Amino acid sequence: MSEQTKPAQFGVAGMGVMGASLALNIADHGFRVAVWDRHPEKLQQVQQENPKQALQGFAELEKFVAGLERPRRILLMITAGAPVDEMMGRLFPLLSPGDVIMDAGNSWYLDTRRREALCKEKGFHFLGIGVSGGEEGARNGPSIMPGGPKDAYALVQPVLEAIAARSEEGLCVTHVGPEGAGHFVKMVHNGIEYADMQLLAETYDVLRRGLGLDAATLADLFSKWNEGIAESFLLETTIKVLRKRDPETGKPLVDLVLDKAGQKGTGKWTVQVALDLGVPVPSIASALDARNLSSRKDERVAASKKLHGPDISLSSEEKKELAQWAHDALYAARVVTYAQGMRLIQAASDEYKWGVSLAEMARIWRGGCIIRAKLLTPLRESFQQQSTLPNLMVSEAFSPVLDKMAPAWRKFVGVATKSGIPVPVFSSSLAYLDSYRSPELPQNLTQAQRDAFGAHTYQRRDKPDAGFVHTDWLK
């Protein structure tokens, strides 16, 4: 029997950019891959563009499933939401007990929990798999975050380990936990990504407007930063973006891009879940707000004619030191952002009893994914040394760094504020740090107000054993 006539070892349904890239990556590593798409022309295109890859294309779903060896392993790379449920409904009559369905889209983690329970009832396995790295990562090595039953993961582990990115700390894939753990971690990963991107945008804006630096000069400055502790994939990407020239005008292409940022929903989900679990994530929430505000371009243009900000006038010291302040502020705010994301993952893991290892999440994010950065190495070590660390900011690796860099961070935010340049994520991240390090907060007044108008009761600090009490404040 020839390789072409043997049953495929792995199936990929959905030949969009990510699906095709993953299928080719799997085939690169010696696995026989069957592919399907509801648009036959996509199958033809993928096969024509990659003639050396022996992908077995099927226009009919029934033949696609029949062409897989058992237990069948089928990866869905289709639009999240209702299309996944529809696809699963079509697959169920064609599958056999023990087959594995994998959803590698950005699905809502509660949908993943529901789908796993449904598959279990029918005798099938279900894995919700987070995949980060974009088209390049999918093709050459992504960071992979699978969640679901361990026995199901064991059936696909050889394939996922073969295609995953590799860093100096190992393969960028691990079994995250049961149920929706994989998709939850990927969601928070994306939330951190939102905040990190906004921090870079705010840095760019302050240095551009405050010091008058053009795109090329900023790219040179950021390149120096990327050789040190601030090294990250997103900073590297920013440098490339700043260096790109428009072929028509010769101008930096970034200067011609309209200042309206889009989103696909994972950042919003992260903030919503954080509210549900009572975990503050102000850096991510501020980044989401910044994108939403950017979309109101017409309103902002109109408002600029009525709401006038201050003139930008920096002192000689500020002009001399601002770039270094920006570097330290960026690193410190990034640490605080990651701290919020890791705290949210831990809260969900505790709530659902997933047993997620934060050290392992840092390890598999070290390569392939969008938020890979040098700081993930000390982050991982911090959680290896203390798995119950309440917050990354108080770790031995990062608390001294935050103390050292906070003065520059405050000066950077101060310059931006007095100049009327918005830095919502830098500001909210700094407020988070200050709130977390404060043994006393003004919420004693808040709670007294609540009791005054709503009889919500309060606790007395001088009588801790008295329980909750009420006072008629308004008499």
C-alpha cells in the first residue's frame, strides 16, 4: 500500500490561512494528513501552492472522515461560535467511540466545557486547543495550549509536540488542564497581548510627540532596547513596522495607517471573566478601552476643535531622560500586566479545579507565541520557586525591579499627563501597583457610603470580632 492510499494519521477541517498552515506543518513532520473544506476551491488552492506536500484533500466530509485511521484525530480550524457546534453535529454520525475532535479556534472557554461534556456523553473525546503565533507560527512552530482529558491529549501528543515551537526551555506545548483550560489560557494570553501592544503604542506616541522622534529614529531606539531586558516579539515586530516604507510615497507606512484599531473579542472576554471572578485587570481593560475610543475617529476629530489640551513643552532634563524613563516604564508596566494575567489564570484554575501550572504557561509562551518575551524566563522561575505566589509583583525576581524602575515610570507618566498625551495603560498599571502595595486604601469611605444610603453594613477595624454592623449615618 502506497503512502497516498494509507489512511491519514491526522485530519484538518478548514483550509483558511491558519488551517492550511497547520496542515502543512504537520505534513512537514512526516504525518499523513487529510484536509477538508466546505469550499473545494480552497483545497485545490492549497494543494496547487504546495505540490510537494502529500495532503489528501477531500471535498466530501464523509470521505474525509472515512479516510482517517482510528482513533480518528480531527482538528477543526473554523470560525468560533455556532459554526463549531454545527460542524460537530455533522461529524457525530460519522465518528466511532474513542475518536478525538479538537477545536483550535479562539472559542469561549465555557463553550469548550459544554462541548467536552457532550462528546463524553457520545463516547468521543474533545480538546479545546489554544494556538498562538499567527500564520508564521502555525506554519513553522506555534505555542500550543491544549485543554481536555489527559487520555485524549495522549492520543494527539506526538503530533502537537512535533509541530510546536521550541525554545531554550523546551517544547512550547503542554497539557494545560481539563475542560476549557486551554482556551481560557489562550484568551488571557490575548488579553495580555492587547495591553502589551497598547504599551508600545503609548511609548511610541509619547516619544514621537514629546521628543519629535520620527519612525526611523524610534526604530533605532527600540532596536537597542530589544537587545536587553525589554526583548520581545512584539517589540521586534514594532521595529519592523516602523521601518516599513510606503512604495508609493516613500514615507513611513505607519504614518499613513488610520488610527482606528480593531478587535476580535478575546480581549473583551478576558475583562468580562475577570469581573466575574473578581480579579482586577486594569491594564487589559484600559487597552480594550483604548481600542474602542480609537474607533470613534469622527467624534475625536470634532472634539479636538472644542476640547483644547496643553502645549507640549519639556524641560531640558525631560528631553534628555525621557527615552530612558520610557524604557524603564515599559518594562515595569509589562511586568504588572503579566502579573494581572497570571493572577486571572490562577483564579480560574482554582475556581474550576484545573490545576494549571503558571510556570509551565510561562515556559510554553517563551517561543512561538505573540507575547513571547525575555521576562518570561524569570517569570517562570518565580512560579517554580513558589507555585502559590499570590502576585508576580511580590516575587524575589520582580519586586526589586519594580522598586528600581517605578521612579522613572512615574516621571514618564507625569510628562505624558502634563503634555496631554494619553497613556491609559501606563497610568492604570501604575495605579494597580500603587493600590496593591498600599496597606490602607480609601474604601473605608466607600463602604461607609454604601451603608449610609443602602444599609449594606460594614466591619469595624477596632472590633474585628463584631462581624458586620450598620449605622444610621444620615440622622
